[in-house]
Amino acid sequence: MLSIPRPVRIALTLGVVTFTLVAVLENATGLGFREWYRLQVDGRKTYATITRLDLPDHRACNYVYDVHGVIYHGGDVGCGESHKVGDRIRVTYEPAKPSVATSGSPGSELSSDIEGALFIATIMSGIAFLSATRNPRWPWSSHAGVRGLSEPS
């Protein structure tokens, strides 16, 4: 059986927990992994009309679009960069929930969110590993099995 040193187990566990927490927070606070995936896989395209630009706020724009005779309002950052009020832009909406839409690329947004969560999880894992191997007082550290490190005396 493979013996994994305790600091590595701690780091991996903290990385998985961190990634999970970031994913849950992403999904709870707005468009998260699940919504971006649905937009990428099932999304339908339509035209929207820009109703407002807020260039100081990350070049944001607000827009309206029609799905089967129902008007929906949306907004995104980055879509106001080269447009003006009244311009038509393409948006992707979720057929099961037409109020969920984006003017950007759902696939790019999904990749960006996953990469961000992995980055945060990697940083947290690194901190946990370094703490467990360098600080003998760290609550869960054990240097047994880590080559080059000896037990504190």
C-alpha cells in the first residue's frame, strides 16, 4: 500500500475542500460552474439591444432581449467596450431559464471560473504543506515520512 506523508495528505485535503467551497460560493452568488456549463451546452442565441453603458464599471452594459414574446433584462461587464446605447449584440440564454443570459462566451467564463478555483486551491494547499513541514507546532503536522525532515526534539 502507498504511504502518503501526512503533510501531503493535509495539503491535498485542504486543496479539495478549498476547491469545493469556492465552487459552492460561485454557484450560490451568481453565475457559477453549473450555469456556465448549461449556457455552453444548451444555450440559445438571440439578439439584445443595449439600453445602458457603464464604462467606468468594467465597461459594463445593460441590455434587453426577447424570448418567445417575453422581454428579459440582462447585463454584463466587458460588453460596452465597443458599443453604444441602441446597438444590437448577440447574447446566449438558457432555454430552461431565459432570464439567465450572457453576452460573453459561456465556455470561456466556465474555464476562467474553474481556473480561478484551482488557483486558490493550489495556493491554500501550498500554504498548508509548507506550514505542516516547516512549523513543528502546526496542529496537524507530522514530519514522519517526509525525506530530509526530522522529528522535532
